[in-house]
Amino acid sequence: MASRLFASLVAVLLAIVAIYYQELLDTFSLSPILKVVDSTRDITYLGSLSPAGIEHFQNIFYAEEPTGWRRFAAPIPTRPVKGSVIDATQPGAWCPQATGDILPFTSKVTNISENCLSLRIARPAGTTQDAKLPVAVWIHGGGHALGSASDILYEPDGLVNLAAADGLPLVYVGINYRLGFFGFATSGAMIETKDTNSGIRDQRAALEWVRDNIGSFGGDPNRVTVIGQSVGASDIGLQLTAFGGDQNVPFQQGVMMSGGPGLNFNSKPDLVASNTASIAQQVGCGGNEDSQTLECLRGVPFEKLTNLSVTAARAARPPFGEGYFYPTIDNDFIQDRPSQLTRAGKFTKGIPLIGSWVTNDGAWYALPTTATDDEVLGSFGLWLHKLSEFTKEKLLQLYPLEDFEHMIKPEHEGQISPQYYRAAQLNRDIWFTCPVLDFTWQYVKNGGVGASQVRLYEFNETRYTPVFNSMGVSMWGVAHLSDIPYLFCNDHLGAGADNSDSQLSLGRDFSRTIIQFVHGTPDEADDRLQSWPPAFSDDPSKSPTDDVPSHISVQLFGGPHGSGSTKCSEGIGADMELMTEAEKALHWENLFSRCAFLNGQQFREEAGV
């Protein structure tokens, strides 16, 4: 009897304690429920407050679930019914892709679904609906094969907090869009019905959602800057050339990090159509390009299509499957090769741009064992499979082996050949540097904006050195992705990355520069943009060639020579003694002669860019 009484008393006490602590949690919760009300549409969004003091609204759908007849089709904008309450407190699914680990410092992919066409929004705490803050929209990279706006690599709290602390607050938006087979499958029937390039059509729909709805979150739809990295940057170029430039874009500025539309090789649909037909045959839909094949594919479970298409892509284009399903000419959204569209002035005009690359952007595209000329050419042979023998020989001549012998570090002596660094530099220029230079130059030359509205930077620092060392790829140096954590001002980068004070200081410096660009007007007290010269100072009409300028200015961030403006002119070799060390390093890259060939007509035709 006594024991039962004691148990009852304990139960009562525990209940009282539970109520007490629940009241405390309700009062002092670290993640209270936030509300944004769109009074025009009578929609309520529920968000959450992060420990860093940033308001988050996640998994907000901008398009209907792309399943059934909507699979492959252009996105259908969502139309929530009046009175809807949208739970935006948790991240949503990633678009169909391979699950598992990607890189040590990125998220593990676990939750994929076709119902993935969503946004994540972040803003400073206390932002009011009438704030009219500028908006930064992020388009992630991943080779059109993987990635998500929810990846930990793109955590926006540091960027949003820094902007607010500097008195330049902004609203951040990250986009999810269809990838791989679901985003870029193509066929004759799909081209005829305009069921093509749905991944970049998703991006356009998301940007239109921002234009139409971001005001409810305190954002200004007339001050939207799109920031993309790798294929995300390439896709900004494709957005500008979309529909032959006949439609306005729903953004006002662009930052293209390590990417121009030229990195979409073989842009005619033949290769991707063949890959699409192969998957169709494997699932029993036949390999024909007729409407029956398309309808059949729309009925196959997404898990089956994902597994088969990812397996095929990674086998053909290891390790991640880039260049198997990607944007191609469809005579609608993409009407011609991007380089042809830019040379014809067929793009949306009036969009100020920042273009960029990182010093060793091509490092992971070459095998560390690369040791012969054939292996150098083979490092990009899977993607550029139509290069002539003349072109291959010319590339080897433009990148002589002796230029790379000095790059061997003592710890790599006898293990790494200069051929590896030769291949890495070739890949950097083919994939990233020359396409960036080509797009920005053609955009200015053919009337996109004035020369004063385009800037270039090279990032020469990485926080991943300890991670690359642990991965056994210390030769990568300032590899692809290196500038991302600096942009996002991530003070607690994981996987053993470098979080030292000097690295965090560089991050704040770089992030502040981009924040000022997003705001559109330089802060006189912190004049970063005014001290950053335009990329092209010469009159475009006086350039000796259509394919490269005769002079460029590049802002350098980090590295052994420090941050600052550098310049380089064609044929400046006689003035080497007058150059700074940073300018000598830029001159060593031989961008004029190399990009003149890589951006020239023959290479562009053979590469299909």
C-alpha cells in the first residue's frame, strides 16, 4: 500500500516538473515558431529561429510536385488556397540523385523525392514586411547531377548575420531544382512538346516566385542578385541567353562563381538524347523518340529511374556523373550554342555581373597519376570527345610542360609529375576560366552592359587544406568549391577544415564585398567596389580579336601575394620588371593566348559550346 502511494506521489511530482519545464521551454525556446503573413493571398508561413538569430523558412514549394504527367514538363507554379498555413520550419527533400556521402565537408544525402521544387529563405531576426531588403538568390552547383540548397555547405547564417551587423541586411533565398535524368533528359518528342531542360526552367520559375512573393518576407523584388557556383554560375548565363534574349529575367544582377555557359559541352541534344534512350530501354519503355516512350517514362517509379540513371552516369563520367544529363539546345529555352548566342547579342541586357574562378579550379579533374601527354588529353577526353588532332596538339603547345615543373612541392617529389599540374591547368581554363572570360567579355562587347558594370576575381585561398591532406590529395591546392565557405562566412566549417582567425578574416572581407554588390551601391565608409576596377577598361570595338580582350583587371582574394587588384595586358612581357608579384602570377597564366584559342571558333565548334 505504501509503495503504491509513494509511486503515485512520484508520478504527481514528475507531472508537475514536466509542466514547469514545458512552460520554461515555451518561454525560452531557442526555436520559437515565427509567422509571415501574405495578406494579399491570405497565406501564412511558419518559420523558425536558429541559434545564430536568423529567421528560417524552408521547404516552401514554388512549383507543383513534378510527378505523373508533370515529370519532365515545365514547372507548374503553386497556387495555395486562401487561408493556407504552410509549415516552413523544416528542410525538405533533395531532388532525385545518388544517396550517401559526397565530400567530407558536405551533407550526406539521405532524403530524396520528386516533390523537391522548394526554396529556403533566411533573413535577420525582426525583419518587417516593409523592410524592402535586397535579395541574394543562391543556385547551387553539382554538375547538374547532385546537390541541394539544404546542403550544410550553403548554410546562410554567417552571410546574413554579417550583412546585418554591417548595416547592410539582406534576404537570402536558396533554390532546389531538378537534376540528372529528371532535369535534363531529352528526345525528339520531348523537344517537340517543350518537355526539356526542366532543371533550368525550374530555376526560372523559382526566380519568378521570388519576384512575386519575396515582398511578404521583407525583400525587394526589384533588387535581386543571383549568385551561382559552377553549373549554378553557368545556368545564370543560360538564364540570360534564354529564349534568345527575348524575355526579361526576374533578377537585376549576377555573380558567376567558377562558371560560364561554355562549360556545358556538346550542347546539341544528340548525346543526352542517346543517354535518355538507353535508360528508356532499360526500364522497358523502348528507345524510340515518340510520345509513347515519353508517356511510358512518366509511369516508371522514380526510385528505379534514379538508380539506373545515376549508375549509368557515374560509370560513364566518374565519380559524380557530370556531363551525362545536362542542358542542351531545344529550340526554345536554349536556342543555339551559348557562345553563338552571346556573339549575336541574343541575351537579356542591363544585368551587372561579377565573374570568377579559383586558382586551381581544375585540380580534381586530373588524376594525380597523370604522367604523359596522352593522359593529359585524357583528363578531359570523356567530355570533349570530338576534338581534332590539330586541336589536341595545339593545346599541348599552349601549355608546355616546362611551365609546370616549378609546381612540384618537395613532399611530392617523385610522386607527382608536372604533367598532373599541366592537366589541372588545362582543365581549369577549359571548364572555368576561359568560359567565364568569354561570357563576360562578349556580354560587354555586344551591348549587355557598359564595361564599368562587369568585374572579375580570382580566389587564391582555401580552408580545405587540412581536409585535402587527410583525403590524400594535398596537390589539389585551391580546388573547385574553395571560395564557397568564404562567401557564406561559415566560422565553423566541419571535417577538420581551417577555421583560423586569418581565414575567417579573409571570409569576412570577401563576403562584405559581395554584400555590397548585392546592395547595389558602395558604402562610402567601406569602399570595396569603388577600389575594384572594372574587368575591361579598353574600348571593346578596338580589341584585336572577337574572342578575348586586350586588357583585363582581376581582383585577387587571398594567396601568397595578398588581396588586391591586378591587371594584365596582351604582350606585356617586356614590362615584367614593372609588375607586382601578383601581376607576374596573373601573367604566368597566359590567359590571352590560351583563351584566344579556347574561345576561338574552331575549339568552340569542336567542344559544342
